Amino acid sequence: MDKNLAIIYLSIFVGLLLFAVVNVFQQIFKTRKRETALSRLRKKLEKEKGTAQEYYELASIYSEKKLFSQAVVLFQKALKAAEEEGEENSAPIYNGLGYVYFGQEQYDLAIRQYKEALKLKPDYVTALNNLGHAYERKKLTAQALQMYEDALKFAPNNKTAKRRAESLRRLVSA
């Protein structure tokens, strides 16, 4: 009986160890892919003018790394390039710029960018969620709730919007 118990414990331990190893390797590959893209895009954009997509990708990487001031400059370059290219869907760029301003706790600027994204694409659920979050930080509860409810109209199963809307409804009714 003791031998079987030891085998069970050892099996559980090996399973947990295997799970941890797989997760570590996934993180390594993800980080390596991001760093390779970062290096490639930086080198390219140092030498020549890039496309809106390239500026957006590099800005997104900087944003993930929480290098917000560099990301702002790149998102602005992406907007300029998109305008020059005649790109019609700049909503993700405005949303990314809003995210960066939000990360710097510049909520008014973030709100402005999210609204620009929504002008271009009114059903942009991510921007609606982000705008709701920015309104929450500004203590504008009613506006935040409205944004989450709008997001739920376009994506009824949106977990973030559901959770935040329920929480804000309780706050408003209290």
C-alpha cells in the first residue's frame, strides 16, 4: 500500500513538474518571438520610413513592455502613416494610443483616443471596454456603465463588460 501511495505522489509531482516546464518554454518562445520582432522592426524603422502597420506593431511591443513614452511616439507615427497611406481603419491605432495614455494615468487623453477609435468603428468592443475603464478611473460611474452596456450590445458574452457592468449597477443602485 505504501508503495502505491509513493507512486501516486511521484506521478503527481512529475505531472506538476511537466506542467511547469511546458509553461516556462511557452514563455521563453513568446518572449523570444517578441524580442525578435522588436529588433527587426527597430532596425528597419531606423533605416527607412515604415508603414502604419510596422509602427503599430513596434508601438504595441513597447506598450507591452510598459515603455509608454516610446510607444506614444510610435503610435502617433502610425497614425500619420495611416493617413498618408489612406488607411481607413485606424481604430486599433487610436485604441493603442489610448491604452498607452491610460498606462501613464493620463485618463483624459486616453478617453479622447478611445472616442476617436469609436468614431471610426462604433462596434469596437475593446475600445468600449477601455473607455469604460477610463471613465471608472475618472469616477464617472454612469458613463462607464453605459460603455460596458454598449459593449454588451455588440458582444453579449464579453466577460469583462459583464463583470464590470454588474459591479457598477450595484454601485449606482446603492
